[in-house]
Amino acid sequence: MRKAAPRLPASLLYRAIRQKDIKINGTRCQPGDKLAAGDTVRVYLPDDVLGTEESLPFLAAPPVVEVVYEDEQILLCNKPQGLLVHEDDSRVSDTLIARILHYLYRKGEWNPEEEHSFTPALCNRLDRNTGGIVIAAKTFEALQMLSEKIRLREVEKYYLCIVHGKPEQPSGTLKGYHVKDAAANTVTISKKPVPGSKIALTRYRVLETQRDKSLLEVELLTGRTHQIRAQLAAMGHPLWGDAKYGSSRENARLGNRQALWAYKLTFAFTTPAGSLEYLRGRSFSIPVPFAGEPQPNKQESE
């Protein structure tokens, strides 16, 4: 049945059985029934369920999501490196949001063809080659509230990264003026305000240094495009493997896989959070794939 109707979620399949919409030899079937040679199966389902996937493009992406935390309102997932969060000009169909939509559709929690159905959406995003925690809202109320909390900086986002060399100060806050070149998809960091610039603030702490590299914990205080990558490069300590802001020769040796992971998220609410009040003060973290470096466990701490 799943091969014949690729758009059929398990929930709808079992509902069809309960409602006598699937019959074997003219008789109502049960989930555990087995077919024998010569049996006739008749399926009575809407045409849109049995149709092609063209009208639901997210089904082209696999329903593969590494869930960090999930409830009825939000989903925290671990985005793998190399995966886009949204479709871009390349029109790649396999994106994080497409995977999440397929995952929820397959579970029967979301049906885009229901009237007034809210489409789950991402509350934050990561660069294609950055891995780690991304928040998805499963309800319109959650999307509105989390967007506001992120704007108010009441959602703390922490990263682990490996940089070239050793910063002079063991910790500090980087302040610069962020200028984006949309055509080139790059940014520059200026020490002084320039036309079109926005302030960028990044807090860092050196956790460990080994010869020519250092492991840093970084907290985003503002959310600009390529902020961590550009500010650390402007500081003189670009990320290992960053093909855009680092050393081309060094990155070729490292495989051009930037060592940056969004590893921890804290819901540090200081104002009312409505239906998301239960998240106040909760923190979630995931392991990071940096060999030989500290490995926080996938966990929640109150």
C-alpha cells in the first residue's frame, strides 16, 4: 500500500482501515491481515492521496530528522552540515524545512490540504555548512512567540568552533560593523560605522588550545549573516575549513568543512511567554563531531 500511495501517511492508512475504506475480497480488513495469491484488494481513498508528489514538493526530501526535543508546539532538530535550511536559487528540493514537513506529514501531525492548516516554519537558520540546533514552530502561536523572543534576545544560542591560532585574550566580546554584499553572498566587518552597516556583537571564550588551533565557545549577541565566521576572520583567527573567510590552502588540506556547530540553546525568557511558558529556563545541547575535543552530551538541563 505504501508503494502504491507514497503520499499516504500511516495515520490516514489506519483511519482508512477503521472506516472500511480498504477491503480484501469484499470484506473489511484488519491491520494484521496477510494477503494470499488471488486476493482482491479494493482501496477507496481520495484522488489527492493516490496522486503524484508534484503538488507536495516536500515529499521529494527524505523524512529524516534528528530530533533533539519535540512537543506539540515546537521541534528542535540537529541540522547536518551541507544541508540547506530553505530552498535557494539552486532549487534544491532536499532542505531542512522540507525534511521537517515530510517528517510531520508522515506522522500524521500535519496535513497541508486541510483547510486553514498552518505550515510549520523555522524560527532560526544556519549556514549550509554549519551544523547544529534549529528551532521549528509547529503552531502559528509558537512561531509568533519564538520570533519575538529571538528578537528580544531571550533565546541564547551557543556555538563550538575551531579556529586557526590562539586568540590573545582568553575571552571577550567582538564588536564590529557588519556590511553585507548580497550579490557575492559575503560580508565584511568594519571597525567603524559605514553606510548600510549594522552592529555585530559576538562573545567568545577559549576552551582549549592545541598547537596551531583553538577550541572556542561562542555566543551570538546579534544575528547577522555569517557573523561568527566573518568576525573571527576579522579578528585574525578564521574557522578551520571555512572556504569563504579562511585560508584556501589550509582549507584544501582540511577538506573545506568548516568547524562550526550550534551546540546549545537556552530559552532565557525574561518576559511573559504565553503558551511557551513551560520552556522558560530550559536548555538543550547536542554532541559535536570535533574529534579529540570536549563532547557535550545530548541533554536538557534545568
